[in-house]
Amino acid sequence: MDSNLEKVRQNVIECTKCDLCKTRTNSVPGKGNFNSDVIFVGEAPGKNEDLYGEPFIGIAGKKLSEALEKTGITRDEVYITNTVKCRPPNNRVPTKLEKDACQEYIQKEIEIIKPKIICVLGNTAFGSVLGGTEITKFRGKIGKKNNQLYFITIHPAATIYNQKLVEVLKQDIKKLFDLIRELKSGKEITIDIEFSS
Ligand code: URA
Ligand code: SF4
């Protein structure tokens, strides 16, 4: 692993910057390929992630893995993380205070990995990362903020009891990797939305 990323990982493991440290079992640093073209960003760890200290290993994670596999991508090829690294009690939405306290870690992950694009998973991450709301209007779209490209899609947990959304996630992930291929070949990409910083 990249040594700077290893440092971030250690800092997250030991972090006590917000009250979520009091209720967590384990903090959940990002995980995956530090040379990845894309970082997937979820909201916050759930029960399984808290127990094992790894992002997206529960049922939502399985849905994400399945959508990736259908595009011929394995989880090891990408980097997966969350806006907030410790589980909020009963999976409540993280507070602004918690999000602000945890921000520096995701910023460092992005600085170190320098992904071509960041894939925002679901409405909470969409709000935290891009200040957006109403993900249903924006999913499948390409955004830009501070010269960084973003791709917006639904949270994998939304697909658990909804076969239609399984297809939506699968199609979005396919679009994302088609886009990455185009970016790598130097093709001009059309931006759907510019987000203000
Ligand atoms: N949901 C998330 O947003 N992140 C995880 O790590 C697991 C479930
Ligand atoms: Fe630290 Fe983030 Fe965990 Fe809060 S949520 S204790 S800021 S790692």
C-alpha cells in the first residue's frame, strides 16, 4: 500500500475527533487499489462494516460487488470509502458536525489516489460531497467541482428489495467504466452539471 494512504488509514483507526468514536466497534478506513481510476464514496459504515472495519462488506456491499462484476470489474481493482468513517448509532444519517470532522480523511484519500472520477453512491454522499439533493434527478450524470469529475448514482442498498434499481445501478456502473475508458483515451467528456465549491 502507498505509505501516505497507510498513514491516513492509521489515523482513521485511531481517530477520536468526533463522538462516533465512542460508539463504534471499529473505524472503517477506505480500502482497495490506490492506483484506481475511480473512488466509490458511500455514506457511513453499517453494522457489518463496524464489526469488521472494512467498507461495504454487508448486503449493500454485495450489491455493489455484483454491479461491478457485471461490468467485468472486481472490487480489488477499485478504491471504496465513505464520507464518514465510523458507524452512526442505528445507522442514522451522520450529522454536519460528524461530516465536517471526518472530511479531512476523504480529502486526503482523493489527493493521494488522484482518481479520474469519483463515484458518489446515494443521496447522503451526494449531499456531503457535492452539496446536492434529490439524487433521482441527477443519477447517471457527470458532475464537475473544483476541476474534479464526479459520477452520481444510487446507493447500492436501494437495490436490495428493488429489481428495477438493480438494473439502474448496473447500467450506471457500466456507463461509469465506459466513461473512464473514454477519459483514458483522451476523448472530450460532456459535463452535465457544474457544482459550486
Ligand atoms: N453503506 C455505506 O454507505 N457504506 C458502507 O460502508 C456500507 C453500507
Ligand atoms: Fe474520526 Fe471520522 Fe470516526 Fe469521527 S467518524 S471519530 S472524525 S474517523
